[in-house]
Amino acid sequence: QKEVEQDPGPLSVPEGAIVSLNCTYSNSAFQYFMWYRQYSRKGPELLMYTYSSGNKEDGRFTAQVDKSSKYISLFIRDSQPSDSATYLCARKGAGNMLTFGGGTRLMVKP
Amino acid sequence: DGGITQSPKYLFRKEGQNVTLSCEQNLNHDAMYWYRQDPGQGLRLIYYSQIVNDFQKGDIAEGYSVSREKKESFPLTVTSAQKNPTAFYLCASSQVGLGGYTFGSGTRLTVV
């Protein structure tokens, strides 16, 4: 079993929809999680950084960690065509090493 | 502006050739990383370095080599021993123990 798993998609939604992107992880000891956004042919950029459980909000983006089910989510409200990208979740381990999920491709259609 | 620069953006390699991908950062980060990205497979770690003159193999180091002679620079050589080198290569940096990674814009390597 991979340490961090994501549905590869693609996930296609209409503009303005609420998007839910999800990851599962294997080790309940993991506490730090991150979401990266990657546009086509570009490097990933850090979107959100969360610790332990609960929610963290930044503008239209909300990151949520559910430790009991080992589930992390990224919600995007009022989605825009510019949100079309691949979203990568990652968990932080010893020595600041990140382990990434395979990414979910999101398409927001005007 | 602080950042991380990868060059070239596109690189073509003939069979049997070694090629070197450049990665330079001016963020004063101690740690640097090389990842390979193939369609549908996410990011796979090739090599990483947490201090100058020291580096460790990642999950897929075979056929690759690196050096870390300066804090700012972490070049990756794709050798002829790497049988399937066509991929998108990403370099990243971070402070040891803190925060996330800053990524470069990537180098797309194609074997011709």
C-alpha cells in the first residue's frame, strides 16, 4: 500500500461548483500534510499546509484532516477555470522529507 | 526575487549520452531534492542533499548521479545507464526541518 494515495481523475466540474479533492494515508502517526497545485508543464506550488486534525481556510480553499479515517481533503469554493490543474497531496516525515500522492487532475469548465 | 531556477527547459538526449540538468537556488535553503515525474505516477525522489558535500539516494537513484559542491547548486546527471530517461524532472529546495518545498519550473528530457 502506498503511503499517500489519490484518485488520479480527471475530475470535471462546471465553473462555480464546490470541488472536493481527497487523499488517504496509511500511517496514523503522520501529522503534517500539504497540498500543492501544479499547472501543466510547471513545477508544483504550495497551496496549504496543515497540522494534525481539523480545518484550515485560506480564501476559497479549505484543507481538512480527519485522523480517525486517515483522510485529507481540499475543498475549493466557487471554482474558476484558472483552478484547472493537478493537485498533489503530501505528508511530511522525518527530516522534512515529503512523500507525495500521485495527484488528481481537475478541470473547471466555463 | 528569491527562487529556484532549472535549465534548460527542454533537453534532448541521444541514446548512450550523459546529460546534466542544472538547478540553482538563491533562497539560502540547506536542502535540495531531485524528483522525476511521469504521467500518472506522481513525484518520485531521485536524490536529495541536506548539506553541502553530502547527498543520499532516493527511491529511484539508479542511472543518475548528483553533486553538491555549493549550497546554491545541485546538478543532476542522467547517465547512459538510465534506460528510460524520458520524463519531466523537478528540482526543489527547503530549509531542513521547516516548511514545504519550493519547486523549480522543471526540465523536460526526451530521448531521441
